[in-house]
Amino acid sequence: TDTTAFLGAVLPKDALITGIYVIGQAVNTAVTSASLGIGSTTSANEFMTGFDIKTAATGEGYNPAGAAAVGSAMMTKLTVDTPVYAKITSAGGSDGGGPWFVKIEYVMTGAGEDVQM
């Protein structure tokens, strides 16, 4: 269980994030709460923040980030190669469970192309 942010991947320049999913094998065993954050800095909260990994509804199985996804991070073209950090925040001790895998879906536009909404 990683309570210190670690570098997990790098997204390429010009990528547009279209989705974030969490795949968990077992819920977190923290007594009070446990959440997963994903971001471009060691704060790990710019792409997804507060994703609940303690409850069975989202802590295990295959789940979209849903409301934990940061809206401004979705469909915004990255201007540089961007690191992706992950971190677990828990409270109450007895931290365990997992592991959790994060799938970030993104698209790349070609030269002169843009995604219009």
C-alpha cells in the first residue's frame, strides 16, 4: 500500500485523457477511510482525487473514476510529456488490501487536428 506518491507512468505530449478506471483485487483494510489519488505531481490529485478503495462497491473489481475524476483534467490536451503519480491516503490504521491498478485511457490527435465538443 503506497502512502507515499510514486511515479507510475508518463503520458505523452498532446494526449487527451478520456477515462480513468481502478481495478482492485481486495478492499483497503484501513479502519476509518482509504482513498486513491492520481495526478501529475506528488500531490497525486490533479487527475483523480478521493477515489474510495475501502468499500466493496469501488475498492474491488473494475470501476470508473466517476465523481473522483477531476473534470478539468478530462479532454484537456497535455502540452508536455506528463508524469503520472499515484498515492493512497488512509486513516485509522490497519492499512492493507489491494493491490489496485489504474487504467488511464487517452487519445492522440494528429497534426492540425483537434477534438471539438
